[in-house]
Amino acid sequence: MASSEEKRIEDELSYPILVAERVRSAVEVAESFKFECSEVWKQVDRLLQMIRTLVRFAATASPAQTLYERPIRRVASETAKNLERALTVVRKCKRRSILRRVFTIVSAADFRKVFNYLDASVGDMKWLLSIFDADGGIVLSLPPIASNDPILSWVWSFIASIQMGQLNDRIEAANELASLAQDNDRNKKIIVEEGGVPPLLKLFKEGTSPVGQIAAASALCHLANDLERINKELGKRSSGRSSNRSLADSYSNLYFSMEGSSRGGNHRKERENEDPAVKLQLKISCAEALWMLARGSVSNSRKITETKGMLCLAKIVEKEQGELQCNCLMTIMEITAAAESNADLRRAAFKTNSPAAKAVVEQLLRIIKEVDSPALQIPAIKSIGSLARTFPARETRVIEPLVTQLSNRNMDVAEEATSALCKFASPDNFLYAEHSKAIIEFNGVPALMRLLRSNEVTLSLHGITLLCYLALHAGNSESLEQARVLTALEGADRTVLPQHIRELVSRAIVHLNLYHAGMNSQRMSYFP
């Protein structure tokens, strides 16, 4: 049986019309409570006229103005239930045998309940018709069906405006949805479940108004952490292939908007005349939307890398500054984090000979080496660390700038560099031995020892871990002996450490003792 979502809206409305006609027939043959039955019919007839008005509206809606059906279906379903309640009560007023009447007693209280139900449906229908009478404008009145949850009626009104309204109304409604989505996760769930994503995607992809695109991108950005539900909703509404195509088209539009171009050239002249501040804000919103879409999502990160996303991001990081550059770096950070957790994505998107991957890595290294800004250096360093397993042994150029940042005066940058180098020297990395030697060759040990003396707790844990990796993988290095690493680790072994790090320290001490003697007579504490 087809679900209610698959029925044509005319079919959805035909059932309450059918029940209303049955109420008419039942009222005509009623022999008790005739006055009450006639009052029921007045309410039912009023509903009947409203429902038929909705049917006419649905039948005459233009293809360009897609009807927003979600509240119609909900109200139609609730109205049908209330009409069924009325039908049940009125039918009991028909002449029957004495025995049947004993078991089908009707009271005035039953009619009061029916009147309340029908009044609620009349209120719902009034509200529904007001949305369409407003010609796509925002309606903020509260229908009875949403009396316990006003957010629902607001979401319905905003989505209806985005889907059916004039441009200014659509922009205002998109901004309202963005504001609601920003408030809490429950609002996000309601917006997605009530079909808010497709009209927002449509507003964004049209590209006729940068202000509209900014509003749509902002709303999508705040909804993007609910990706699983979004993808599920899109797949209810379309086949998996067309759903993916819709998302891919959206990514392409994000890239085009960030580059300042337009699809097909239809709006090129208009774009040339746009306010530079508006164009910049559009790019910033698009970059933020990509960042949110990539965050915690392997599938979305894959879609971004499969389109032209990587080259676009690298280009913007190279040429732009400020919030736009930062948002693109954060997007790259999320994509590389996804690649770190997924070998298939890592192999597909960050192949050694990939021009897009090369462009991204070049910009990450440039930011790390040349830009004195922790807000930019930290995501760049984190990204290189996430890609540690993709670099061959000969790519020592990615290790040198990380070692250099161990001496950064900003402790957060130094900590991130230590964490990234741990991923190069970790046994999980196939080339851990080669990378460990490279870290030592670039004078990583003295810089690391200076960091350990800083007594920053988190830094010390990352630093001790990296020092242990270097000791285990390159224990015969003279640099380790000259820096008195064995002494430092023996001192660390007497401090309070997490169990897994304590075990790592013990293994490193045993390994170093194969090459270097302990300096008991000249013991120095490197962990004040």
C-alpha cells in the first residue's frame, strides 16, 4: 500500500470530503438529538467548503510554484479523524431497537466533545488557507493543531514562504529558519522532518540573488550537523541517485559562489555589478556551509573531494584572507580528519600524484611556515597530521615545518605540532621508522626537550609519547644520547602518568638501555 507521503495531495483531501458527505447522510436520518446533529452538520459543511477550496488551490498551482504539502497532509489527516468522531456520534442518533439503544447511549457531553474537535479543525483549516491567501508571505498565527508546539506552525509558515513566496519573503523566511536552527537541535529536527531542506537548496541553487543565497547557505549551515536525517529526508522525497545528484549540485553551486562566478553565465553581468561586501559575505557563508557539511561526515567529505572542491579550497586559501580563508581551512581540516578515519577516502582523495591533493598540501605548508596566526596555523597543522599516513618517506618537507613549530611561542601551536608529529612516528604509520629518523635529523629532539621543560600537562603527554616513539624507532641515534633522553624518560617514569603512556615509557627506557648507559651520577630532572 502506498504511504501517505506518496499520495497525490488531491487524493489526501478526498477522504475527509468522503467522511463529511457520510456525516450529511447520517444527519438526514437522525431521530434523536436532531438539533445537535444539525449543528454538527453546520460545522462539517463549513469544513467541507474549506477542504474543497484547498483542492481547487492544489489543482491550479503552477509548476513553477511548488505547493508546500506537509501542513496540508497533517491537517487533512487530523480533520479526517475529527470527522470520523462526528460521524460515529451522529450515527448513534438513528432509530434503533430498544436493546441497541441501551448499548449505544448518546449524551450531550458526546456532542460537546465533537463540537470541540470540529472547532479545532475549522481553526486549522482557517490557518492553512491563510498561508495560501498570503501569497507566500509569512504567517505567524497559531493553529490548534500546533497549540502545544508553536515552533511547528512557525516552521510550516517559513517553509511555505521559501517554497511559494516572492523573493523578499523567501529571504526573510530563510533567515528565520536559520535563527530557529541556531537555537537548538530540536528545532533543527523539526525543520528537516517538515521538509525544509529541499526549498533551501532550491533557493541557494537558483543563484538569482546573492542575499538569498547567503540566507539559504546560513540556514543549511546550521542544519548540517543533522546530516543523517537530512539524507534520509532527501531519500524519502527522491530516489537515492537523484538525491545524491541534488547534494552534488549544491556543492558545485557552493564552489561557484565562492569563486565569484555563476553557472551558465546567465547572471554574470548582474554578478559583476553586485556590492563587493555582499559577494564576500556570500563566499564566507558558502565556505562555512561546506565546513559544516564536511564536519564528522565521510560521505559529504567524499562528495566534496569528488567534485572540484579541493582545488577550489586550495585556491581560496592561497588568495583570500580573514574569515573566508579561515572557513576554507576549517573545511580542509574536516575533510582530512574524515580521510584519516577512512582508508578508502584517504586513498581516493589524497593520492601522491593528485593535483588537487598537491595544491591543498602546498597551501597547508605555506600557512604553517609563513603565516604567524595560531587561528590559521592550528587547523593547517592538524590537517597535515591527519594526512600523516599518505606521505611517502621522501616527503620530508612536510616534517621540517612541524618540527620548527615545536619552538613556537604559542603553546597551542606547539602542542598541535607535537600531536601531528606523533602521527608520523606512531607504529600505526607504515613508515614510522623513516619519519622518526627525519624528525631527529631536523633537530626535533632538542626542541621537544625544551617543550617538556615547559611543564604544560597536555603538552608533556604528547611530548613524552613522541619522545618514546623516537627512542623506540631510532634508539641508536646520537641526538637522543646528547639530549639525555634516557635520563628524561627515567624521570618521567617517576611522575603520575596514564597507564598506556607509562607502559610506553617503560618500553622506551628498556630499548634505550640497549644503546646508552643511565647517567645516575649526573641525574637531571627535566620535569620540574
